[in-house]
Amino acid sequence: MSQHAALLFANEAFYRAFADKDMRAMANVWAHDDTVRCLHPGWAPLVGVEEVLGSFQAIFDGPAPPAITPAAAEVAIHGAGPDGDGAVGIVTCYERIGGDFLLATNIFRREKDGGWRLVHHQAGPANDPPPEEDDDGPDTIN
């Protein structure tokens, strides 16, 4: 699997964990250190994996966790160590929540085990819906 495809897979795993309200899967998506950051719309910044995972648990335990569907994902990969670790992957995508859209930035770090782990998530309002999706490339998550 190419690094591009692996990064898209990691991004999809994040949204799958959210859709399934699966804290074990959510914990597996994130890096486990204090470099982790998350900015949910309307929330104060969260710092460290404990705060970030706690926020997702609070959302899952809430009265109506939103159903989020990612769309129009785009990937950029920057740098890497001699073994490929340390690369940074940035995925931008739209998040569909009902009839509304957010824009999200998910930043991943490639770990020594070769896996991509989320170190930053930020979402905010989108002025427009995503462009029409096509079926000809790996930049799209359906």
C-alpha cells in the first residue's frame, strides 16, 4: 500500500471510530503523547491525548452525537526520516453533518512502526459544500 493510500486509510479510520462511537478504535488512531491537539468547533483548544480522547468520550456520551461523513479528502505528505518515520501527513476534507458542512484538517505523523497516527484535528464551518466528487482517484473518501 502506498503512503498516500495508508494516510487516507488512517483518516478514514478516524471517521469510522467516530461513527461507531468506538473509544478503543479512536485511541488507536491518535498518537499517545502531549504533542496531540484538537480544536472542535466552538470548544477551547485541547492539549494532550488524555484531554483529546476525553473530549471524544464526552461527545459519544452526549445526548445526540452527530453523524459525520467525510468527503473530498486531499492529502499532502511532508518529509521523513531514513526509515520513513517522522513524516507528516496532512489531510483536508469536508465533514457532512446533516445538511451542513465543516472543513477539517487532520494532521498525522508516521510512527516508527510505519503507521500513521493523528496528532491534530481541527474543524470549522465551510461557506460552500464540497466540489462534486469523482470516482477516478484516491483523493476521495466515500
